[in-house]
Amino acid sequence: MMKIEIAPSILSADFARLGEEVREAEAAGADRIHVDVMDGRFVPNLTMGVVVVEALRRVTRLPLEVHLMIVEPERFLEAFARAGADLLIVHPEATPHAHRAIQQIKELGVRAGLAVNPATPLAWFEDLLPELDQALLMTVNPGFGGQRFLEQSLPRLERLRAMRDRLNPACRIEVDGGINPETAPRVVQAGAEVLVAGSSVFNARASVAENLNALRRSLA
Ligand code: DX5
Ligand code: ZN
């Protein structure tokens, strides 16, 4: 079995100490850093953009995956690629041209991911999976950290996993939203291989290292 990767989402980090938080996650064995870009239109929240990815590129060697929750993500793919993104994830609900966006990402020399919201039919993946490096199943409605895991995600994940095994075994399956030591083993059981975790990693209850260890232990 492939190694299960953990991708801390900096959305829940202390932005006044962002560099330190990311270094701490790297030292504690995080596999990637997940960057949530929101535009106040595709989702009801505003977060960060290209300059933050540039700054993160200077403080960590970990792969940076950029989750674009913005309308018409095509407009910014090149800028995020130049800023140092290793993986760019777009939503098909946010563009009339998801396939073109995926192709543009690959032409930029960056890995390509597609993310779908909880109400979006998995049929999107049927056509696009052969082109993808990563398939992201949202396990909450995107927009905010700290939301509760949607239980109906589990059967969807099983279906996505079967689709992936059939259409593109090299594509990795990621989940995002409500992942903690209770839900992590369940999503892995259902087929997830990359786990995004925000509020369960960056919070005041324990150190980043302790939180990451708790997540890893839950998978053992
Ligand atoms: C939600 C974002 C997530 C978020 C996850 O819209 O895409 O990446 O940071 O946060 P948690 O892990 O707290 O649910
Ligand atoms: Zn995300």
C-alpha cells in the first residue's frame, strides 16, 4: 500500500507566525503543505493569494499544494506556478472549462488536481481522471476550517476509489475537511491516500508535532 500522506492546511495556522508554523509542521513530518485560496465568490470567505505561496516557497522544502476555491481559476494558474506551487487543484464547479484548466496546469509543468464539492456528481471524475495527478473529494462544504466531517462522504470515497483504480491508478485520492484522529482511519479505510488537516493540526490544544503524531497514530 502507498504511504498515507498528511497535508496540513495553513488556513487554521497563526498567520502572524506562518513561517514558524510551517517549519514546525515540516520538522514534525508533514508530507506537504495545503494552501487554501478563496475569493469571496466561489466560497463565502477570503483568504490568501500568490504572495503567500511565494513566501511559503522560501520557508519550506515540502511540496506546496494550492487548493483554488476561486471562480475562473485559469486566470491565476500561471502566477501560482511561478510562485512555486507543486500541485494546483481546481474545482469544476468554478469554471466552464475544467479540462482546459487541467491541461494548462500540466503545460506549466505543475501537477494537476481536481476537487469536487459534496453535492457535485462524481461523474466529473469519470472523464477527467486519466488526466489527473490528484482527485480531491471535499468532505465538508468548502469555505472554512473547523467544520464537521460529512458522513455521506464515505460511500462517495469508496466509489471514487473504485473509479480511480479502474481509470488511473497513478492518481492519488485526497480528502479535505473535518479530518481528525477519529475520521482519519475511516477515510483511509474508504480509500483516501492524502489527508488534508487544518484545525486538527494547528490549534491551541497541543503542539503541531503532537497533533501530527496523534493523526499518524490513529492510522497505525
Ligand atoms: C475548507 C478548506 C480546508 C480547510 C480544512 O474549505 O478547503 O482545506 O482548511 O480545515 P479542517 O481540517 O479544519 O476541516
Ligand atoms: Zn482545502
